[in-house]
Amino acid sequence: MQTNKRQLKFMMPIAALITTAMLCVGCKPKTAGMQFDSAAVSTGNIEQHVTASGTLSAVVSVDVGSQVSGKISELNVDFNSPVKKGQVLAEIDATVYNANLTQAAGNLANAKATVILKRQNLERKKILAPQGAASQLDLDQATAELAQAEAAVSIQEAALASAKANLAYCRITSPVDGIVIARKVDIGQTLAAAMTTPVLFTIAQNITKMHISAAVSEADIGQVKKGQSVTFNVDAFPDQVFNGTVVQVRKAPTTTSNVVTYETIIDVDNPEQKLFPGMTADVSILVTQKPNILKISNAALRFTPPDHTAFATPPPTKLERNQRLAYTTSKDGKLQPVVVRVGVSDGVDTEILDGINAGTPLVTSTLTPGAKRGGPGGPPP
């Protein structure tokens, strides 16, 4: 029994030494034997785009309404009908307006006859007044009555002109050359124009020239300028790319769900008339184009070293606004931090302004055991 206690007392220090040795082995840096994939800093071109969504519309689109009320008696055009300026699109029943015109003409004739009578009466008063047969009061009254009769003529002339205009408004004509893209009335429908002007048709003046009204976010609007090139797609032709040009950046903000956007107008040629008003366009505006510059894959700037990584030198704790942290590998397999100053990005690559030279490999990812390295300057295939 005593012998077993002595053996146990002798074995305890040995076990402690073995445990310490095992812990020390576990404390070895995990970068031992770790492999990294990398991409080389290269020279090339970068194009930066601003994306947005917008709606196609005709450059000039006119709503044609009615200034008078009544029943539609004739309809001469339909959807997609080409029209000329002055062409009659529809007619309103003119029975009431013809009657109003006849009444106004009669009232004017009556007023003119009254003027003749009042003028003759004034002339008689002028003859009788010197003879004492008419007083000065009678003469003044005759003069005033003539002036009132002449004013009544002017009023009736205006009423006649109004009646003629209302009768003319019964013929709805096109104000521009174009194509009817919307018809909102049918024969027999009654229009009520007492409070608001009812819209009968919408005419697009020329859909071979269209524009896009795109909503650009406040974060990107500072880069958008007049004259920049634009490419866009529509759902109707998903495999076709259309082109346009920025013609106006409007400064009035629009806030939707706490997101501020600014309306940007883009001119579009539509010679084949494939594009229709109202289509949604996914817009890409070319805001920056830089040829023959240093660039690196964005994966190198997004790389984060795993835990317990061994560094050749400690990474900096603070960077300036346009600085980014990247890593190269030293000869002993450790990571070497590199601070680079960056410029524009196209979402795949980023411009390197300084901090590293062309051809230098920057770490993009950690290779898992058994994984193959990618080709020169790129990620694993």
C-alpha cells in the first residue's frame, strides 16, 4: 500500500510536465502551415457607374380635355391613332350651344335696335330743348339712356362671342402632331366640366424621342452630370441594352420612406418605337472612366485575417478616410499589413492611388486544406 502511494507521488510531477507540454503545443500559432490565395496588383481600366430605376415617357405628352359639358356624340380616334394638329378627335352634342348662340345673336340685335331708338330720342330732345319744349333734365336723361343702350350692345357682343366659343369647344381637336396613347371616353358618355376639366385623350407628340425620369439617391447624385452616357434595360427586352444621355439633374428632392432621391432626366432615341411610355428602366450612368491605372480585386480589400494569425508587423489601429488595409505574405508565411490609398471602384476592382506597386500579390482569402490555388492574380476557380 505504501509502495503504490510512493509510485503515485512520483508519477504526478511527470503527468504535470506532459500536460504542460501538450498545452504549449496547442499554443503554437495557427498560421503554421496555413496557405493564402492572392491576387496581383495590375494595370487596367476602371469605369464607375451609378445605378437607378426610372420610367419611360414621351418627351412631350399632352392631356386633351373639354372646356364644355355635354354628351359625346362622335368619336374619331382610338388608341395608337396618329393625329395631326387641329384634327377633330371627338364632338360633343351641340344642341344646347346652338340654341345659346341663337339667343345671344337675338339679344345683340335687340340691344342694337334699342341704341337706334335712344339715339333718335336724344336728337329730338336736342331740337326741343332750345325751344323750351324739353327741359335740360330731359336732355340729360336721353343722353344717359343712349350711353346705357350702347353699353348693353357691348355686353351682348361679348355674350355672342362666348356662345360662339362654347359652340366651337364642342369640337375637340388635337393641339399637336402625335399619337393617341390613351382614350378615356366613349360615345354617349356625358362630360361634366363645371368644376374640373375632364381629360378625354392623352397624345404623345413623338415617341421616337423619349426620356427617362430616374430617381438617383442622394449618396450618388453628386457624381451625376449633364452629358454623361447612360445604358439601360427594360423587362420587355431583357437581352437588349439601350443607350441614352443625361440632359438634366433636377434639384428638387423627393423623400420616400426616409430615402431622399433626385429626379434625373435622360434623353433616349427610340427610332424603332420598341420602347413604350410607362416602361420601367434599370439605368446605369457612367460617372467616371479611368484608363491605365493601378487596380486590385475588391476581395483583397475585404480580406480579414483569421484568429491567431501571425503578423510580420502589427496592423495599424487607425486609417484615414480613403485608406484601406491589405495584406501580403512574408517569406516565413506570416501576414504583412499594407496600407493603400484607394480611389474609385466599379464593384469588382478598386483603383490604387499609392502604397503598393504593380505586380505585388495581395491576399484575398485563406485556403482550406486540400483546396487548389487560383491562377495568377485571381481567386480559386
